[in-house]
Amino acid sequence: MSWSESFDAVVDNNTQVVILGSMPGVKSLEDAQYYAHPRNAFWPITQSLFGIPFSDPYDERLQRLNSGGLGLWDVYSRCYRAGSLDSNIDRSSASINDFAGLFQRFPHIHTVALNGKAAQNAFQKHVVRAGNLPNSVQCVFLPSTSPAYASMTFEQKLAAWQALQKALEDGVSMEKKEVSGNEHDA
């Protein structure tokens, strides 16, 4: 079992939807990149949905995610884990990232998209039940992009992940309504 630490959040003032994994896998930690395993479906899905070429350099892909309103982070900030499987995370060693601080610093985040069951369960337990999810933030539960989650095809995962497009569209609609309301009040 080895000690793992997550990466910094990839968010900025444009971020409306933050995508959360549980903890980066071994390949991601080695390469210091989110979703670095060559069989992980995350980057191919973002290419299909948002036109971010998987072949682009990593930093450019992150910039394009941010400029499109998307951010990345993980539920766990650190933990002991053997290998990359979420089932091998030693829950007693795990620490949770500072989500109260994230939502305070980036109030335009209106959606948390949870990549897989481990992220969903940890976020529900340590953030939602702890009262650290603002009422203005919704959760979207997505199938894991990990190659270990093989019970869904890429096409099925892609179809489910289209919820990100809807979340971004809904966020733009909400912002337009707020602006319209403010203009009307003026």
C-alpha cells in the first residue's frame, strides 16, 4: 500500500461544473496528469462532447476545459491505496478535499459531476451529509470512465456523460435569467 495525494483543483472563475473523481490512479500520479491511463475514457469523452482533442498537450486540454466552464478535482485529498482500484483505498486513512472552501472561492460552480461510484459515495458521505454542499449546487452522477469499469461500453458512457452538456447549458440559462432579472430591476 502506498500513500497517494490528489492534484490541485483545476478550476477558475469560469468554472460552472466541477468533475470529481475519487483519487488519481497510479498512471495519473506517475504522469502528474488527471486521467492519464491510456484506456481511461475521460479524454475521449471530452473530445467527443466538447471538441477538446485528446492529442493536444495536457495543459492545453486543461485550459480548454476551464474556458468551457469545466473544472477537475478529486474527492479525496490523500489516502493509502494499493494500486489504482478505488476498492483498495484505505478509507480510514483518507482525507477529503476542502469543498466548503472551493464553493466559497468559486461561487459560479452550480454542478458537481461525480465520476464513478467511489467518488459518489465519498462525496455523499463526507460533503453532502456534512452540510458542505450549498443549496445552489446540484450533483450529477456519472458512470466511471476508468477502464476497470468495463460493464458499460464507451458509447454507453458517452451517452450518460452528455449530462455535462446539459448542466453547462442550464447554467448559462440560469446566468441569462439572472442578468435579465437584474436588467429589469434597473
